[in-house]
Amino acid sequence: MQQLGDRPLDWIDGGVSMVDQTRLPDRYEVMRIESVPDMVAAIRRLSVRGAPAIGVAGALGVALAIQAHGTSGPDFDRAIRSLREARPTAVNLARMVDRVAPLAGQGLDQVLAEALAIRDEEIAASVSMGEYGADLVTELVSERATARAMTICNTGGLATIERGTALAVIQTLHERGTLAEALALETRPLLQGARLTAWELARMGAPHRLLVDSAANFMLARRQADVVLTGADRVAANGDTANKIGTFSLALGARYAGVPFIVVAPESTVDMDTPGGDAIPIEDRDATEVVSVRDRATAPANTDAANPAFDITPSDLITAIVTDRRVVRLDRGDSLRSVPLGHLRRRAAESPSQ
Ligand code: MRU
């Protein structure tokens, strides 16, 4: 078995070590990536996935490009392009490759230091989002001592290196003793909710139940959840948010039921250069993912399928956007342009004085 570093995504002896998310929950397998084509393939098949995690993977991929091609030239440029284009929707990937690649001229060590700095920033951001988000949930659900939180896809440590985005909020509520239960959506077609979120919730010891995706809105209408928490792959300047397919339906259901719908994402996922949701590229994935479940056919042979991996939730369905540096209350007329960046927060347990 490959060695896993101090962090779930790490640079060890000239290669990237990371958990292969496609193997979970059956196997916790660490894979080693030593070339850019292998990194691009790992990102495309979702061995590493989740907006912040693919940003870090892309940044470490730049180090792999230097090892193979030196610090400049057509092969290096091609490798960088293939990394930034491996998946189009999460802004973190292209953004972090673009942050690190210009440092190539300063050498491998400088590039690695920057890539690992990005990773550490994401870890700190996940702690901060958990704190801000848990405070907001407690405020919005003030009639109950404990909150029932519905979530989609996987937004935990696997997707972000540690703790997560929406799942960091759920973890923080759980640690504070204010989580009644998490309701995780299965998340067809690739079952990130069933395979990964249920696994992470079990590991953190949080009470949880799994739902088929189509049960979500009925349960919201029956008021069996107090809040919906989702991550984001890109938040546009007007607050429109791209996230896993099914998120838009969930937002509509939450609006119908009068349940707060909160997007949790680090500032690294906020893209002020993209004006609105229509301008966010949506990844279309292979039809085979829809006509099968874990490699077993579920539809007649030759059935064609549509497979958009993400959808756009319009900002007017979003109660608030929680980042690592601020809470933007869209329901109160705030916007990403009007709310200034605040401070990173630390867990109370880590730093009682703050
Ligand atoms: O296709 P995936 O599994 O990479 O999709 C991931 C999501 O939609 C997450 O919600 C998003 O990246 C935020 S994770 C912190």
C-alpha cells in the first residue's frame, strides 16, 4: 500500500499521494501520482474531487510538470493547460494552477511551497467556514435546540483536505452538541453522498440518515429538516452558485417549505470575474455513469443519457453564502460586493481567547 503523508493530499518523494475516492467506502486506498497525465486522469475520474481538493491537486500537478518538462517550453505549457482544463466547473482548479504556474521559473521548491500553502489555506478556511456556518444555523433555527441539516454530494474532508465546507458546518454543530441529525442525499449518478458523506459522518460519529435524492423535497415539505447546507464549485459575482446536479431542485424544495438554504464555500471558490450563473461552464459527463451503478448496467444496452454534473442555483433561492471570511445574507439584500472580507475564525477549542 502506498504511503499517505501527514495530510490526505501530500507531496512525498517526488510524487503526490492521495486517497483514491473512487474506492470508498469499500477500500481506503492511497494512490501515488507521478505524472501530469495521471493527475489529469485522476481528477477526471474523480479519484480526487471536490472544488478545494482539485485546486490543491492541480497546484501539485504543476510540480509534476516541472519534473517532467523543466520550467518552461511547449511541453510544460501543454501540461499546464491539461491540468487547468481537466474539469471546467470548479473555479479552484484553473485558479490554483494559474497561481502556481508563474512561479515555475523560481524552481520546484518554490512551486511546491506555494502549492502546500494553498493546501494549508484551505484547511484553515474549512475550520472558519464551520464556525461561521454553525453560528448562522443556530441563529436561523433558534426555535430548536438542535438542528436537522440536509446536505447533498460530498463536501467533507475528502473534498477539501480537512473538515470541509457544508460538512464542516455539520461537523461543528455535532461537536457543539447542536446537531440533531444530518440527512445526506445519495447523489446520483456517482453516489458521493452515499459512498463518501455517509462514510465521513460515520467516522465523525454524527447521527445521520441517507436519503434517495427524490425523497429530499418531500421531507423538506414535511419539515423533517431545519436547514439545507450545500457546497459550491463556483459562486458567481451575483451569488448564483454552481454545485452538484440536484442542488437547484433542493433549493426549490427548500424555498417551497420555507427552510433556509445555505451555500458554504471558501473565498477560493468565489469567482467575481464570472458575472452570473449563465457564464459558468457546466461539465457534461459520460452517459455510462447514468445507465449504470458502480459498473452494473441499470438500463437497456445502448440507452443514451444526459449527464450534466452540476447545476446552477439562482441567488434569489439562497438564504446566505457562508465563506471562510464572511456571511453574506442574500435574504437580507446583502451581496458579495457589499459585504467586506472579515477574519478567519479558529475553533473555540483550539484558541479559547479568540
Ligand atoms: O463532481 P464532484 O464530486 O467533484 O462535485 C463536488 C461538489 O459538487 C461539491 O459540492 C463541491 O465541490 C464543493 S466541495 C467542498
